Amino acid sequence: MCTHTPPCPTAESPDREAAAVVASHAEQGWSLLCNELVLFEDTGALLPNGECVAPHRPLAAKD
């Protein structure tokens, strides 16, 4: 459970990536968030239930 004030969003929330980082392994390309979400540097994620979230980087603007 999150002890932050205000509480971090849950892993099921649309804003789940706004949760606080509790462990960062930049050399491996991932971080563990307070809501048990594993966030990868390519913007993909692994939810606590094992479900994968595909990377969702914004597309580059075309000139």
C-alpha cells in the first residue's frame, strides 16, 4: 500500500505512471513504482498481475 500523501495512483489508473519510483535500475532500463508497476525506458510496462502494456511513445511530428 502507498503511504505517500496524496496517495499514488493505482496500477489500474490511467495515470499509473505518475506513481513514485521506489527502485530505479537505469542501467537495465526499468523502474519499480510505488503501485507495483514495472516501467521500462521504452514506455512499456508490466502490471502487478503480469499483464503487459505496450510501449506508447508519442510519434515524432512531421514537418
